[in-house]
Amino acid sequence: MLYITMDLKDKKILLTGGGGFLGKFVFKKLLEHGAEEKNIFAPGSREHDLREKEICKKAVEGRDLILHLAASVGGLKFVRDFPGEAFYDSAAMSLNLIDAAYRAGVKKFVGVGSVCSYPKFAPLPFKEENLWDGYPEPDNAFYGLAKKFMLVQTQAYRRQYGFNGIHLLMVNLYGPGDNFNPERSHVIPALIRKIAEAKKASRDYIEVGGSGNASREFLYAEDAAEGIALAAMRYDKPEPVNLGSGEEISIRDLVATLCRLMDFKGEARWGANYPEGQPRRKFDVSKAQQEFGFKAATNLESGLKKTIEWYLEHE
């Protein structure tokens, strides 16, 4: 299929969250697709608090393209413990940034959303048209709804002002450089750390929250970054698009896979009363391939091996 592609050469780009886990991969992919390093501005949150409107105005000045990855993000535990922060910080950043981008004449805005925006019991695989069919899983809803606000705002600004904003729905990410802090980590880095620490302490078990019956879909971060770059260059429609691998795995099977890859012979002790979030997650990923030619290149086992290697080297 022939795609109409935005040439990134000479484009002035704002990459929010550029110093984060996903952002570092996106920065690299932008360079691979022709962007020039001198033209990519990736501000840090300490110097540029995007919850502040005036800071957003300054950040977007002279920019052609914005890729908005920054958010107050963490795993289920973080959103449960800090729901106000997860909601307000994420919503405030996108509200201010989109408005500033429109007023500054930015040519395109790419918003990165979340699987947490989907209804708790959306039919599998999740299709983009199911996004509004129910309320998100309650423990994740505060973050998921903040991301939905971003989608609604881009669509509203497109309808009234002709602003070119797109929205990508992202499944759980993982890969080298992930956040392994137990207070904020997602399931894969949390499990890798638990297994590594159990081996180091010569324990013959790990404790895992939940029953293991919930399922998730995971996308290798470098693949996610490629999808974001392709969408930035090739996709200009108002409808959101799923970015994922299209592969579903139960948490129980994920734990078994990680134990095998890390040569851990102990048992997993399940905490059945622990909240598990959404029961199942799996994306229909056909629209991303059809609209801008994205398909995940890294299978789960291969990606897990790379992530484990990185953690053991940097722990």
C-alpha cells in the first residue's frame, strides 16, 4: 500500500516524555526516519512542568509536530494509591498542550493514550469502535479517563478549528530500560525483579498478586516507538488507533515463562484477594496495519529475554 508520508527532515519536533522509558525509543526512531537531532526538543519534567499553561505555550513555539507521551503513569498499584495524581496530572498536561499547540499553529499533534480507556468488559479483541461502550475498569479508570479526555479534545479541536490531532491507544509496554521500581512498575518488570531477588536470596518461592487468571497483551517498547513514528508520518484521521502485538497471555502463563527464562525453580504463591484490574486484554490491531503499515516485530519471548538481560546487567 502506498502511504502519504510526512517528511521529518527539517521538522521542528516537541517530544514530551522524551527522557522516559518509551520516549527514549521514540527519539531513536524519529532519527531513523529522517528527523534531525538538533530539531527534536525533549524537555524534562523538572524544568518544564506541562501542567502549567504558560510553560506549554513556550514549549510549542515554532514546532511543526508534537508527540505527547508525558503522563503521570505507573502500574495498577500506582493508580490505586494515587488516583488524583494519575488523573489530574495526565489530563492537565494534554488539555494545556493541545490548546497551546492549536494556538501556535502546530501542524500535527500525536497523543499517546492507553488500553486503560477501554470498558472493563469490552468484547475481545478490543476494537476502536468499542471504546465508548462502557466505563473503564474502576481501579484504572482515573488514568484511562484522563487519556480519553485527550482523545475528545483532539477531536473537538479538529471539528472546530481543523487541528490535525491523532490518538493512539497503547497496550502494556515492556522492554530494556523499563521502570523496575515496585511502587510504579507494571507487571513484567515487577515480576522480573521479584524472581531475580528471590534467586539472590535463595528463596524457593515468589509472591504474586491475584489469581493468575487475568490476561494481558504486551508490546515491546521499541515496536511501540516504531508505531508512533509511522503514525506521525502517515496517519491523519480523527478516529483512535490501537497499537499492540495482538497476542494475549494469562498472568499465570507469563509467570511460568519468566521463571523458565530466568531459570527459577521455585513456586509462585498467588494472592487471590489482590485486585487484578481488567479481566482480559487483547487488541484488534488490524487498523494500524491498514492505515499506516504498523505490525509488531518482536514476539513476547524474544522481548522478555532482552528485558531480563538488561535488568540483570543494570540492577
